Amino acid sequence: MEIAIMGAGLSGLACAITLEKNGITPTIFEKRREVGDRFVNGEALLDIFTRPVQDCIASLSDEYGIFLKPTSAIQRMKLFSKNEQAVIEGHLGFTNIRGRDHDAFESQLERQTKTTIHYHSEKTYEELLSEYTHVVLATGDGAYAKETHNYREDLSVSIKGATVEGSFDKYTVMAWIDYDIAPYGYCFLIPYSEKEANITIAIPDLPENKNVETSELWDTFYSMVQSQLKQELPITDQFQITQYLMGICHSARIGNTFYVGNNFGTMMPFMGFGQYASIVSGVYAAYDLCGLGNYEELMKPLRQSYEDALVLRRAMEQLSNKGLDRIIHSLNGYWGEKLFLKKSINPIRVASYLLRPYIKMKKGVTS
Ligand SMILES: Cc1cc2nc3c(=O)[nH]c(=O)nc-3n(C[C@H](O)[C@H](O)[C@H](O)COP(=O)(O)OP(=O)(O)OC[C@H]3O[C@@H](n4cnc5c(N)ncnc54)[C@H](O)[C@@H]3O)c2cc1C
């Protein structure tokens, strides 16, 4: 068996690590000049999005032998709508760094594998398929899945983010769901340390947003964060992504091709979380290749999470700032703590179950 992994990101490296543990050495093809050679940004692993898993970092090490050091635990989350705010306190998840940084998750994964990585790769999927018995597609987007008609595209998002300097509580993550600032979208502040944070705005490319200028909304968001934090927050780095695809493939495996990470559809369309599912998808593809499981079957819970998140995304598109204010108001206190901290409840699953008939009627959710 000769395995090619296309992409040295979270899912591709997790796949390689797991294959190696089981005595198989794949070959990785990465188009960039090194692992994580892209903009730096802060990301988060939120327990609420990975239920029934209670603690992503512990689960990755205990269940899958993948060891990741986050930047910090998240002990407080501040959620803002136009006129309301909710503060949730307790262990909520972790923050971590991505991209061109020694401690980025992809760099940490790279250090756990001995697999050869061919950088600057220009090999196409078709070339790899002709040279290897199996190909793991781990390129971080749905492009190949789409090209091979194995993809249902549900959404694309325009994202703009920056690293800012200031004074931050590294245990606190902030999120804004205010449609005056990000219509049908969301904004985050994720600290890297006490002195640096990442701020990001994400705007879905909906017909309602066709006249919206991401850079103008960014300016409003940036000013708003500065005035809310009463700090100047000079920008030291910036990035912008247009039409970041979110969708899911129809089959996780076709012949000897495995669709992992965002190729599969691990990016939750609700608030854009996908790291944990991407890593696990790489592990599951390796299990199948080692004869330890069936990839399609193993991916069923992650497929369900994606579909649940899509229902929530469609519900979000039906809301106005008034509705968002009501939700954020109700999350401040008992309900917020119950939903975010009571580990036996999967709020995304429950909300999706309750909202599905309404959303099916309104917008059409395909499964
Ligand atoms: C701005 C932003 C913020 C995010 N925030 C969060 C968050 O807070 N929490 C969270 O859980 N998720 C977040 N996500 C989602 C998360 O980052 C992704 O779900 C996850 O990285 C996907 O992993 P992957 O393995 O599919 O792809 P990646 O980790 O992106 O890796 C793909 C790799 O494939 C390489 N590649 C691409 N094309 C080719 C090719 N043709 N040949 C060879 N190599 C190729 C790339 O260079 C890259 O190294 C965010 C995403 C973005 C864009």
C-alpha cells in the first residue's frame, strides 16, 4: 500500500501520525514551502461545539495519541449583540495559534511525524492517484470534492482579520453577533497572550450581503473593539480571505480516495469551527487504511454535527438584531451556564432538532 497525503495541515498531519503509529509510512505533498506557511491567526476549540467530547485536548491525547499544547484555557466568554451582553464563566475550551508560528497547531503536529513532506508540490490529485495506491485529500478546502461532484456547497464566507497589540486577559474570548457590524455573520477576539490578540470578522456571501463591503465593515468593527476595550490596538499583521467554502462531501471515501478535513466538510457553517473535527477525520482515515475501522461509518457523527450546525446557520439568517438581543440576554446567567457548561447537554444537537422543521419550511435544508 502506497499512500499519498495531499496537504500538510491539521487533517493531513494527523493522518500521517496515526498511520506511522500503525507501521505505515505515507508521503505528504504540501504546496507551500513549509508547514503553516501562511498568516498567523488565533483560533479556539470550544467544548460546546464538540459534544459529547468534553475536552478536545485531553480527548486527542487519550483517545488518539495526538498531543497538542493550546495557548490557554478559556475561562470566560463575553458575547455581545447590538444591545445586550452575556458573560459565561467556567472551563469553556482552549485558544491556540495557527500559521507561521513555532507553537502553531500544524507545527506541533509536524514535530510528531517522521513522514517525508515534499514542499512546493505542484502534483495534482490525478497525478498522485496514478502514482500511489491511495490518496488522502487534505488540502483544506472543498475544491477537489467540488470538482469531482462529491460536494454540497452550503455557504461561502469573506473573512478579514488582524493581529493587534494591547492588554488582554488571555483566558477571555469575546464574540460579537451584531448584524449592523457583521450582517448574518460574527466577529471574534481571541488573545494569543496578555499583549497580543487576533480580531476577526466573518461575513457570509449571501444575496442579502451583495452590496456589503467587508473592508468598510472591518473599519467599523475595529473602531468598535478599540472603543469597547478603551485601547488603541495597533495592527501588526493582517489577512483577508474571500469566498471561504463551507460544504460537505457526499461520500467520505470514493474508491481509494479519502476526503479529510475541510475536503470532507469539517468546518461548521454556524460559527466556523473545524479544527477538532479536521484532526479526528485524519485519524479516522488512517484507521480505515490500517484496517481498524470504516471511514464512512466513523465519520457519521461528524457529518451529523455539520448538518446540525447548518440548521443553526440557516436559523441565524432568519434573525434580526432584536432576536439576537433576546438570545444573548437569555444566555446571561442560568441558561448560558447550563448550555455552555453542562457537559451532558449537546445544545447544537437539541437546537437543530427543534429548529429543523421551521428551517426546512423557510429555506430548505437538504438532510
Ligand atoms: C480565519 C479562520 C479562522 C478559523 N477559526 C477557527 C476556530 O477558531 N476554531 C476552529 O475550530 N476552527 C477554525 N477555523 C477552521 C479551521 O482552521 C479548519 O477547519 C482547519 O484548519 C481545516 O483543517 P484541514 O486539515 O482541512 O486544512 P488545513 O489545516 O488548512 O491544511 C491544508 C493544507 O493543505 C495545503 N494545500 C492546499 N492545497 C494544496 C495542494 N493543491 N497540494 C498540496 N497541498 C495543498 C495547504 O497549504 C495546507 O497546508 C478557522 C478557519 C479560518 C480560515
